[in-house]
Amino acid sequence: MRTRLSRLAPAVIVGLALTSCTAGPPTSPVATRASGPATATTSARARHPAAAQHTVPPASGRPVPVAPLPGPVALIPFGSPAPAGQGVWHPAGRLVAGVPAVYETTLVPPGGTQPAGIAWMDTHLLSARLYSGSLSTPGGGPYRYTAPVALAQARTLVAAFNGGFQMDTSRGGYYTERRMIYPLRTGAASLVIYADGTVDIGAWGRDLTMTPQVVSVRQNLTPLVAGGRPTRLAATRHWLQEWGDTCSATSCGQGLPGVEHQWRTGLGVTADGALVYVYGPGLNPLQLAQLLVRAGVVRGMEFDINPYWPFFVTYVPPAGAPASPSNGSSLLASTMQGPTTVFEASWDRDFITMSARPVR
């Protein structure tokens, strides 16, 4: 089934979700893990002080010291001459352990004309969490973590971004809070979050499998990037069947022909474990994959598409204050969603937060 639901007005989507999204019976994780999160490597890219140490709470509950990841290097633009500032990283969001945990930049994709936003996130400084949609994507609640972000979590919130397709069009499953909401599908592109807040992305059953440390699995379509390259399907001419139905050039009304170059979002991991988010208008699947690869992604997937759903926001609250809409900002100002989205009880779709790890 295609992602025509992404084109519906929010009220219609909620109604459809109420009739189509049901939770499966609670299940427990079964151990065996094909590959864990990528590990950090020493690199000349490092821009953080080597002495900056913090603690990551592992599943055992005992803190261990971890240094920040090497920071990202400037990205080489695809075209020439390139607009000033393209590919140059800028820190965003509140500092963690005294250093930036998020960097942002923009880059025009090959053959494109509009800049896409790219965010690099330090998974040694940040902990990921999947927030589940209360009624839509995946539905089947209640959930402990759902919109709005509570005050306790807002105190450490650094960044947040959208999730994937509605489940009847995602061609994948959904596992969270020790519940198998939708069965996980072998081969599906999967975002996996572990008990210590680390993340990995890959094909389920090949790159990643269930372990007792898995707390969330969000599947969406098939891999977009594998082995540091766009997958074969990224360049398919049958983009609608493989990568989701889109809005038309002027409207998101039902029955209108979609366009290949549309708002698309993607997520991937680098070889040293950083998490990279890419989004922008006027992107086809191959361009999205190329942007992820240019940012160093070795395994990546497409997330949600079409104008209404994408967002990437960071928060810089005053010292001691929680994140809130008033201290948030969007990587791309042209998105329909923004810093208020995750703080709205009416937001019933899934999203991911990145929060500061405890420092000792």
C-alpha cells in the first residue's frame, strides 16, 4: 500500500488511524543481535577536547566514561560554484558536557536547486527515545512516551525530529515499551534504539536483530543506503511503488498525481556511530540517499514524506530551564511543523527525541 495517507488532512488521518491501527499482544525480546551500534574511532576530524569526558548509563546501570565523537568535517558541495556556507557545519541546540552535541548545515543535492537541511548528532552525548503516536502511527496506545513531551524530559531535550509512514504504508513493524505493536519484517529498514539510548540503523534480520537491550524498533520501507552507497532501489524509476506516494506539485488533495521531487526525510548512521538526519523540499529518493552518503552515512533509511510531516528542531533554553517552543528553532524555516510540534497533545504521530546524557 502506498503512502496516500500522508497526503490527507490531519483530521482525516486521525479518523483513518482509529479504524486501522490496532496493537498486537505484548511480547518480550528474544536475544540474538547481528550487529550492534557502530563504535567510535579515532579521527583527525576531532574538534572536541580529548579531555572532555561524560558518562553513558549502560544497561547494567553502571556509568562508564565516554569521550564525545569526533566532530563532522565540512561537506563538499555537489555543484560549482556553490552558495556561500554550503556544507559548513554550525553548532545547534544546548551544549552537553560543555560541547555541541548537534551540528547543522545545508546542501543542494545533485541536480537540485533548493537546499536540504542536514543535522549531525553525537550519540555519545545524546540519548535517543521513540515517542509513539497516540492515535496515528502507530496507534494502539496508551504509551508512556507520547506527545506532548513532559517537563521531566524537556529538562534534557536537545533535538527532535519526525518519524516514519503510517503503519499500513510503512511495509514494516513497530516495537516499543516491551510491546510488539506491529510484527517486525525481515529485510525492512529499521531504526533500533537500545536501553542505553544508543541507536543503529540497518536491514532487520541482516544488520540488526532483537536482543534484550532493544527498547524500540521503528521500521519503514527498505534500506535507502547500505555499505556507504545508495541502494539499487534508491535510483528506481518506480519511485512511487518503492518510496511512497506524494502530494502533487500544488496540492495534497486525494486523487491528484504525485511528484517524485517532494519533501522527503531520511536518517542514517555513520561508521563512528553519529546519527545523521536529512530533509528538504524537491528531493527524489536518490538525491536523499546521495545527501546521506555525502554526510558520511553507511546505513540509512527514508522516514516520512510530503510537506505536512517533516521537522527537525533544536532547543537552547536558558541555564537550568527546560526546552520549550519559545527556545526552539527549526533547521529549515520552511517546514510546516516546528518547535511547538512535540509539545502539542494533538500531535498523534511518532517522533524521536535526542536528549543530553547525564554528566559526572
